[in-house]
Amino acid sequence: MIPLWIVCMGILGSGSIIGYAVFQNAVKSPEVRPLFYLSLSDLFLAICWLIGAVMYRKSSFNKNIACYNLQILGQMFYLSTFLYTLNYMWQLFCNVRTKVEGDTKKISDSKCHIRRALTVLSSLVPVLLSVPVLCFGNSYECYGNSTHPHSCLVLNVGSQITADQSTNNSTACTVIYYYSAVVFLSMFLLSAALILILMGSTYILCSRYLTTRGPFVFQQWAAISVAKQNLFLIPFIFFLCCMPAVTLTAVKLHKPYVEYEVFTILYFILALTAVSQGFFNCLAHGWTQRMLRYLKQTTCRDVDTQTPLLRSQKKCYASVHVSTDAILPQKVSAL
């Protein structure tokens, strides 16, 4: 039984971030935009799981074709979440570097073009990689005559080799299957490696800023500190939600014809974590917003209770106040 409430939580979490970005007019914000597109991919993936869960409970109709195409769409959105998580980490690195350099109001046209290109590629690459599987798989009828009980589970790679081995289509379907699995694993490994590199680079940047500037400029310190925590939170959610699917794909790639009872635990964990990324991202985004708001209110409260400044301190404080306004605009948004 697929936990439908997990799917509903994923849809609710992704939809909450999308609704926040739309109604707050924050879609164009460089901090919110990558999270908005990542939430769209999570939402579409959760919808695929919801459709698969409904079909999984139905046994009164021939669902081989529908389940096969649903698996392909699910894998496409999985790839999209890989790339959009990578895009989010890249944007986080760029935002932190911009804040550290103090050029928050100066964004070159080349940076804008790079961000747009990365957003387009994050959507286009999964589609281009999934089109051959979709076209040739249906052309050669690779959905076969599957009786696999988990055939409607999204990314159930074991049920994609269903063609009769005595037919001429078996070789083509096997090639398509291995292509699909290798592409999925390769994209995950590439995305994971780049995410870890960006994590290390951003961590070094944050640590160097916090150690060299010191606690005097408090609002800069607060913003970079929250970004440093968010730096580990988003990748942790990514690996937590994707590793079961990657493990299942790797095992089935090694032994594609093993009986499905061996992988019951993997199927169960996959059903729990595959669509949870949107929900966990929503919790992380809400926590970041609350932490930034709390630190900003604490800073304002501390400023109100300060003793009068000496004339020699006013110029220094004025320069600090201007720099903090550049680092943290009046509208608080998550890094």
C-alpha cells in the first residue's frame, strides 16, 4: 500500500512554496526563484506518484502502457529535481559571494544571462534525455505484458524490461532500459558531485567572512550564519529523498531479473522519501524565514537600547548601517 498521505504532504509543501512566491511577488527574486522552480519539479513528481498510487490500487483495467509512460515522466521529474537542486546551490553560492563583496545592488547582465540559462537547461536537459525512452519504448512496445505488482510505482526500473525475450524487440527494449538507468545514475552522480563542491566553496566563503569581519557588523553576520546553516540543510534533504531511488536503480541495474520480494524494503522507503523533498524544503524555507526575521528583530531591539554614541563613533556606525541595509533588504527572503 502506497502512503497517500505522504504524497499529499509533498503536494502541500511544494504548493505552499509556489503560493508564497506568487502571492508575495518573489518569483523574480534571485533568492526565491531557484526554490520556486525546484518546488515545481517536486510538485509534478508528487502528482505522478499520486496518479501511480491511484492506478496501483486499481486492477480492473490494462494499465501496462499507462504505467510505463508514468515511470518515464516520473524519471524526467526526478532528473529535473537533481538539476534544480544543483541550480539552487549555485544561486546560493552566488548570493553569498555577492553579499560578502558588498555588491548587492550591482548585478551584471552576464550573471543574469547565466542564471536564466541554468534555469532553462535544468528543464530542457531532463526532457531531452527522456524523449528517446518515451518514443522508442512505446514504438517497440517495451511495456510488454507486465504482471509486476509494483509496475505503477514511479521509477520502478525493474518492471521496464517486460518484453518477451524470444521476440526481436527484446534487445531494443533492454538497451532502452539500460540507457534509462545509466542516465539516471549518471545525472545523480554528476549533480551530487557538483553540489558537494558548491557546498565546500560556499562554506569556505562564509567561514572566511565570519572570521575576518568579526561580530561587529551584526546583521551581515546573521545573514551569512543563516546561509551557512541553509547550506547544509538543502543538500541533506536532497540526499535523504533521492538515495533510496538511486539505490534501487543501481541494484536493479546489477540484477534486473531478481524477484521483487527482495526489494520490498527499498520500495517502501522509496514511497516514503521520493515525494517528501517538497515538504521538507517547505519546512526548511519556513525555518529560514523565521530565523532571519527573529535576528532582524533582535538587532533592531538592541539598537533601540544602545547608549548615545560619541561623535567619533557616529561616522563608523553610519557606515555600518548603510552596509547592513545593502546586505539585508527590508523584505526578508531566504538565502
